[in-house]
Amino acid sequence: VFNNTFISNSAVESLKRVVKIWVDNTLPEVHYNHFNNPEFTYELYYQSTSPTADSNMTYNFWGDAASASAATIYARISDSHITTFSGTVDFEPYYDSLYDLQQSTPFISLSLEA
């Protein structure tokens, strides 16, 4: 999951107020994204069928500049430190600002063939 912006999302049901990544025995790579959903309990809910399926979610910008600290980010991620049915999210290093993210994001080109 690369080069996305998950901001100011809303959900009708309070239990669904989360950006959720569900994996089945794979090790997802999630980089160069912007997560900022202050109404959600967690910025990210990571769940896996394997408790050892850790996820590389480095090089993202979590929240806003005021919340750019490892402790604040860690508290806003639901992974193995919250639930036993999950791997661990490795989020460090992360971007301290949206500007830094925008300056560092690689351009990804996709081509679709019919």
C-alpha cells in the first residue's frame, strides 16, 4: 500500500472507525502514506492470521505535526500490543511532517494492459 492519504474519514458504526489492514500470512509493506483520522480510536488496525506476521509500515506520516512522536504514533496503532491476533507494526522511521513525506515520496507509475 503506497502513496495514499487516509484523512478525515468517518464511519457510521463506532467499532468501524479505523483504517484496517487485514493480511493472511503475508508481510505487508505500507509506505509513503498519510494517516490522519482524529475521530478514530486508532489510525490503523492491523490484523493477521499469524501472530508473527509483522508488518513493515515505515516511512509514513501519522497524524499531524503535533502528534509526530513515536509514543503518540504507537498509541494510535492497534497491533500485537493491543490484540493477541496480530503481528507487530514496525513504523519507525516515520516522517515528522507532511512536507517531508511529500518531498520523499517516490513516483510510482502503473500501466494496465487490456
